[in-house]
Amino acid sequence: MSPRVAVARQLASYGAASVAMSLPWPLLLVLAWDQHGDGPHGPLVIGLVGAARMVPYVLLSWAVGSLGDRIRRERLLAATLVLRLVFLGLVAVAVSADQLALAVIAAALAIACGTPAYPTVAAAMPRLAGPAKRRATEVLVTIEVAAWVVGPALGGLLLLPVTRPYIPLIAVVLTVLAGALAWRVPLPGPVTDRRTREAVTSMFRTVRDTPVVLVALAAAGLINIATSMTAVVLLPLTQEAWGQGDGGFGLATALFGFGALGAPLLWWVRGSEGTRRQWGLAILGLAVAWVALSPVPAAALPILGLAGAVAVLVECAITETIQVGVADEHRAGVLGLADAVMVSCAMVGSFTAPLLAAALGARLTLLLVGVACLVAVVPGVLRGRRVSETAQILIRAEVGSYIGRRDTSTGCRTPAMSTSQVPAFSQSRVTGSPPPETMARPTAPPSVQP
């Protein structure tokens, strides 16, 4: 099986399974509203049903992600698909029997069984995709982020009376399709004999001792706080500041959510993982601030789509940072930890956004979110300038020591370089390669005739 086919099948399988897990949740919320909406505990019940979708990620991702570093990854992924199929089948049975509590528990268990999937696939992607790992990682992260929106969106569209009874069954069929696509697709990775506690402890030590990973995790938390707060504050912004109804809020939310699907269009954003992360945070900060200051929705809606795409760009850069900065034996565990950080911060943002909007207003709250993203970029920019200045000083010193150096084999001295030759020399010192042929070379002294 060629690497391209293996990557395509694995990504299609992951997308189908992710949508399947998200599909039943709008139906479960509607059932909770129908059964408990008019009761004294209606809001609490609905809130618990909504939170049940996120809790497994927060509680388990940081721990079960290391399973992808201890067990053969294709076997682990197959086991998660089988367990998800079992629990989604139980959701179908519970919904048909009008057992809401059982259906919610089964749907949450399906998500819990799927928590090792993303760290496992993302950790295997560098070796599976080879030179195309960046592109494959971008598609994988786009699927992961978009599934949170596309799955519930499709579930909402299927709430029509004709299709509503078949929603759990469609989720089951999508999971079966995911298993068929992933069948016999290899997922390269290490296999160790360490116990889970030892693996998790070692993974945390690796994170603690790798500053670039700590920065990436901090950025992961910030980006999810910013996006979740933006999604929630859009409700008071559209209704109070823009004077739109529920339809305006739905349109703004759809553009912000489905904007994630446009992340591959940002392929032109070049540079290292850290550079792309900083650019993404800066663009997101400016986009959110623009939305906060927009007097009418027409000026803000396209920018919301851009913000959704840029958020995925940042998460792609974070994932690539972990792929590059962490050894394969800990990579799945660190990616699981990142998943837990993201979802936890999303919950924090969703909880604090209404409180800040009520106290400060929707516009000021969004403006603060944008400013926070911009402020987070400043340390990286200053650090980059310091590194650049230090590199220039070292290069000048190296060039100075190079000029006039005597070649011990020929007794020649190196002539001075022209201005155009210094960058080429500097690059040769950075890469460790010999100076280019175009650079001035030592000249031999004139031979002395006897």
C-alpha cells in the first residue's frame, strides 16, 4: 500500500468516525429539552447533557494518549472503533426505548473510547506520510476541529421528522465505514514494555524539560479559550449590538464554525511551526477585534470565517511542534495532553464568556479576547529579534576571523570578502556546509623562480 493511499484512507476513516461521535448530540439535547425543559431542573439537565460531550476529553485524554506509545497503533485504533460501535449501537437502542439517561451515558462512553484516536493518528503521521507530513497534519487537524461543528450541524439537519429516528443508526453506519477504511492500514510507532504509570510520568517529564512544547501547550490553551469565548459572545453581540435575531446568530456561528474547513486555503503561510503559530495568533487577534468593532454584521461575517480558518492554522502549527519536538515514544502521550488542555480551556472559555459579556458588554469582551491574542505574540517577536541580533553578531565575528586566516596547507591568506559574499558565508556557517564556490578563496603567493 502506497503512503498516499494509506494516508488518504486513514484520514477518511478518522473523519467518518469523528462525525459519527458528534452526530447524536443535537438529538440528545432536544430529547432533554422535551422531557425536562419545563421542569425546575430543566436548565441543569440540559447543561449536563451538553457537558457530557466534553468531560471524557478533559478526564482521559492526558492519560490514555500514552497508549499510542505502548500498543501497536493500528490495533489500538481498531479497538477504539469497535468499542465506539458498541456504545453507539447502545445509544440507538436507548433512544428507541426512550431512555435518555442511558443514551447520554452511552454516547459519552463512545467519546471516551475514542479519546486515544487523535493522539495515535497524529503521532503516526510523520512516519506514515513522510515528506507530505505537514499537508497530512493540516488535513487531520482540520478534520478534528471541523468535526466538532460538522457533526452537530449534520445532526441538527437530520432532526427533521422524516430522518430523526435514523440519526443513531447513521452514526453506527459511519463508524462501520470508518473501520472498513482503516482496515489493514499501518500506523507506524514504537512499542515499549513500560507500564502506563511509567509512560505517563516519563511523558510529563519530557514536557517539563522541553520549553518549545510548553509554549505550544500554552498557545493551545489560549487559542481554545479565545475561540470558545468568541463563539459564545456572538449571541449577545448579534442580538444586542447588531440588533439581529436568532437567524443572525445562527449565520454568524455557522460562518465561524465552518470557517475551519477553509484552513487548507492558508497553505501560503510559510515558515517554521513557531512562526506560523505567531502569525495565526496575530491574525486571529486582529480578526476578533475587527468583529468587536464592526458596526454592522455585513462587515464582520467574512472576517469570522477567516478567524475560524486561522484558529485551525494555529492548532496545526501546535501539532507539528509536538511532532517535531517530542520523540516518537512520547509523542502520542503529549498529543493526548494537548487534547486535554484544548478541551479544558474551551470549557473555561465557554463558562467565563457569558459572565464577562454581562459585566463588560459583548464588544468589550471580544476586544479583550483579540488583545490577549496579540499580546501573546509579543514575547515570541522580541525573542526572535534577540536571536536575530545575536546571530548577526556571531556571524560578523566569524566573518572577521575568517578574513586573513592563513591556510596551513598552502601558506595562503584569505582575502577580504565583498558585501555580497557575506550572506553566502553566513549560510555556510549555519548549515555547516563549505563556503560556496563563488566565495573568494585563498590565493597562492607567486612562485619564486630559481
